[in-house]
Amino acid sequence: FRDRVVHPTINVEELDPECAVPNLVIGEPVEAKRVDAILNNSFGMLGINSALVIKRYTD
């Protein structure tokens, strides 16, 4: 949240235009105006997968 850097998706060099995902970052990190939520996926062997979602606290 603090640095507002969106890191690129790994192992993706080019997207199929028919499967384009809006705002997907490929190649180099980009700076975002504001980051309100972060999603981190981890895919392991033998089906051990996890997802972590963190959202900015609002009062």
C-alpha cells in the first residue's frame, strides 16, 4: 500500500487479445495512483494452494 507499486505477473510475455485482463501488469512494475486491495496467490505442489487478500482499512 505504502509504495503503490504493482509488480508484474510472472511467466507472462504476451496476452491473447481475446483473453485480455484489464490492468494486468506485464514486464516492468508500474506505480499506481492508489492501492486499496492486494491479492496474493500461491500455488504449490499436491494441490496445496492459498490466497491472501488484504484491503486498506477505512474508518
